[in-house]
Amino acid sequence: MRFAQPHFLWVLLAVLPAVAVLFAWSWRVKQKLMRQFIHARLLSSLTVGVSAARQKLRLVLLLAAVLGVFLALARPQWGFAWEEARQQGLDILVAIDTSRSMLAQDVLPNRLQKAKLAAFDLMQQAKSDRLGIVAFAGTAFLQSPLTLDDQAFRQGIDALTVGIIPQGGTSLSSAIRTAMDSFEKGNDNHKVLVLFTDGEDHDADTDTLGAAKEAAKDGMRIFTVGVGTPEGELLRVTDDKGVTSFVKDEDGNVVKSHLNQTLLQQIATETGGFYLPLQGSNPMETLYARGLAPLPKTEESTRLAKVYRERYQWPLAFAIVCLIAEFLLPESARTRSAKSTAPALQKAASLACLLLLPWSGRGSPSSAFHDYEDGNFKSAFDEYSRLSGEKTNDYRLHYDAGTAAYKAKQLETAEKQFNAILAAPGVAPDLQTQERAYYNLGNTLYHIGEPLPEPDKKQDLWQQAIDNYTHALTLDTNDFDAKNNLAYVQKRLEQLKQQQQQQQKQNKRQNQKDQKDQKDQKDQKQQQNEKNQKDQQDKNGQKGDEKQKQADEKKKQEQAQKDKEQGKDKEKQAQEAKANPTDKRDQPPEEAEQGVPGRMTPQEARQILAAQKDDEKALIFAPENQQVKTQSGKFKDW
């Protein structure tokens, strides 16, 4: 057993004694006044039959009634039921820089602790939103996925320390891309990244801004929170022995870390967010109010919640019975007579009716309502449906029946009940019930169309849901739930239309591709036929080539025979020349160049040398063990 409003019990502790003292004081004042105005001899005769015990009992009944009223106000609860909790919220990833530059103490106690405290403040503001954690330094990883569990988020923040990521440095691009990969695919919620860092990025600015542009295309909005001061602070680290030393770069210079506000502003601007320095009394309240709260939120099923059952009816009924009993209880005892018997029986009958009043609700709207509260939606719908059939003019029973059918997942039946409400003649002056009926009918039509595989039917039902939400907003412009649901269904409907258009384009491209494939197959078949014809022609041509080859060989043999005969003639002439020697210089130039048969002439030798000269290429030898050149730069691990 528990009390939902326990502070009324503390009020009761003060009120009940005060009321008791008031009754006691009034009793004494009443007795004193009677003694003053009535003589003592006449007092007993005038008050004959008046029972002081009954008067005191009436006061006790009044005290008991006061007790019952305050117990009812405290809302006692016992017993519970598990129900699915549905909340409207955002998906927010909190990325916290854990590099060594976050140890700077230009903000107290240091930059990292300041960022962690701010993350806790953001958790207090985002009560209905899902929160996750991304830790980053030289690289990034998802520390805690999106969750509604505040304790899990708090533990994830507490676990963040400098050195939790082995790779030193600061890579804002890795943090942004890791956050992009951490959001659920296909989720329509707004993607929000809150980036806590000093902005001392060791990546190229082009790479970081490129990652921000990719995030903007993916629909993610980044809000950057600058931790530190532009003047900066020297970095100090403390080892395991408690010795404090300064962080130095490769050249031995002490490192001083500064807040880079310009880069953080550029990142936020690229994604539609804004930059906020971590200064002032409550910057996270400003961030949530200006940046996160205006974003549209979607409704999501989250988890089973324990819903306690209200039992305030019993102490309230006890207080009512005490008041009635005090009203009916006479101050004097009356003698039994025929005249007095009837009023006594009437009072007893009235009291019995009051005591049996809770049982009279069985088989009535009250019993159906109790079934609805207990989660027995099917029984509640059956009872409301039966009552609406008996009392056809009571449109409220149709509304209750439709609500119970909706909870029982009987969506088509709920649609009929809500339409019956709107068609009832008596609902015209009741604008509030009309607005609720339109709103519930919109929800019903949306859920009917959601699982349908046919896009056309789904689109038609969602359009009807949009029309009903619009009617509801016409009757009540301040219905925040109707506004949210209208925007959500319009977005889903637009996505469905885009998917249909893309599907039509894909079908068109597929048809074009099929036609092209058929044409290609036809061309390939035609090319194969042409190739076969060409092969046949080549086969026929090969036979002619063999005949031509035989004729050429025969001709070569005849030429060789002829050259052989000419060679014999030349040998004969050489022998004759040897017998009759003459000066070679007296020979004609052509004969001198011609030379001796079987030997290379000078002209042929010059031609061969010229040809070899044209084919000459320079040989280039690469030096061995040449070192690879590296880009100049300094490694930064803070």
C-alpha cells in the first residue's frame, strides 16, 4: 500500500486534533450557555430524553468523516497493473571530449568535470527524451546507447575519464561520424548531437566540416557547447604517485590549450544548431529551451510501466457514511410506537441503500468503467456496447464503447463506434465530445492503415486520419496531441508518396533495362550469326590460301633453281677474272658496291647499323635502399 499524495497525511495530523479541540470547546460553551439562560431546576425537565452519549457519538462521527476525507485526499493505492508507457520525446546523443586537454583548469574543477556536470543538468531537462553517450579523443566509440533509464545514463557519464580512449588527440570528425552510425536506422525521430569539447581539433578543419555536412545531409542537428576559455591554460597531469607535471610537445615546449570557438560555431551552423559557451548559472536550461524543446517530438512505445490502482473511493465512502449517520442519529432516545416505526424504517432503508450503492453499479456504466480501469478492455467494450444498444440516444456510451474497442485492438469496431458518435443528433452542442471523437477516429484510422501492404489503401486511410485531426483542431486549436499526431501522420504520408514515386521510377528503369537486355540479346544473337557466317567464309578461304601457298612454294623453288644457275655463272666469271686480273679501282662503282656473292656488302652493313641505332634505349638504374619521404608535422596527443 502507498499514498500518492502523502503530504495530506501530515496535514491530517494537525487538522484532526484541532477539530477535536474545537468540538470539545463548542460542547463546553453550549453547556455553559444552557446553564446561564435556563434555571438549574428546569434544566433537567427541559432536557428530558436528550442523550449526552448520542451527542458525543455524533461529534465522533464528524471527526471520523474528517479523517476519511483527508485519507481520500492522500490517494491510497494498493495493487497494480503493467501498462505500456508511451512518451513523446527526442533522441539525443551527448558526445564528451576525453582528451588530455580537458584536464585544463581554466574552468573549475576542470573542463572534463564541468562537462560531466552539465550533462547531468541536461538529463534533468530532458525528462521524456532518450539519451546516449559518445566518448571521443583521437577516435570515438558509443559509451551508452539511447535509453530512457536515467540511472544507466548517469553511470555512463561517471565512467568517463581522461585515458578511457587509448588513442590520444582530439578528432571531432570521428565523434560526429560515430554519432551518425549510432542512431537507429529508419527511425523518424529528430537526431540531435550535443557536443561538449574545447574545440581543439587535431584533424584538418576541412575534414571536420566535411563530417558536419554529412551529418546535415543525414538529418542530424548538432549543438556545440564550448568548455574552457579563449585565453587557455597550461596543461598539467598527475601521475600515480601524485607528482604533477606539465604536458610537453615533441620539441619540449609546454602545451597551452585554448577554446576554439570559431570551429565550434562553424560546426553548429552547418547542421542547423547553435554554439553555446558553458558559462552562466544554468546554460543547459537555455540549450533545451531554445534548441531542443521547439523540435517536434514523436510518440514511441518505450517500456512497461507499473500503474497502481486508486483506492481513494473507500475512505471517501466511509466519510460519506459517517456524515449520513450523524445526520440521521437523533439526540434523544424515542419510545417505540406505530407512528415512530415508519420513520425509523425509512431511515434504515435509506442507510441500507447507501451502503449497497457500490454493488448497484454491477452491470452498469460504472462496472464497465471499473473493467476499463483494470485493463479488461474486452469486458468493458461488451458492457458499453450492450448499454449503447439499450440507450440508443446516449452518444456518450458509443464514445466509451469506441475507446474500449480501441484499447482492445478492435480497430474496425472502434471506427464504427466513433462514426456513430459523430452521426448522433444529440452530440451537436457537445463540442468537447466531438473533438475527442475526431481525435480518436484519426488515431484509429492511422493504426488500421499502418500494417496494410497495399500502398493505395494505406494512403487513403492516412488521408482520412489527417482530415479527422484537422476537424479536431478546428474545434480545439489548443489540442497539443492532435497537432503532434497531425504533423506525424502528414510526414509518414509524404514518405509513403515518395516511396511510391521511387518504386514507380524503379519499375520504369527495370522495364527499360529489360527492354535493353532483350535488345542486347537480339544483337548478340545477330553477332553470333554473323560470326558463324564469317567463320564459314574463313574456312572456305583457308582452302584457297593452301592452294596459293603451294603455288608460292613452287615459285620459290623455281627462283632458287634460277639463282643457283646464276651463281654458277658468276663463279665461272670470277675464275676468268682471276686468270686475267685487273685493278679494282677500274671497276664501275656499282660493281665495287656489289661485292663478292655470299658476303655482306658495305651498303647492307650501313643499313643494319642505322636500324640498330634507331632501336637504342637509355638504361636507367634506380638507386637502392632509398628512404621514403614523410610529410612534415608534429604528433599531438592532448
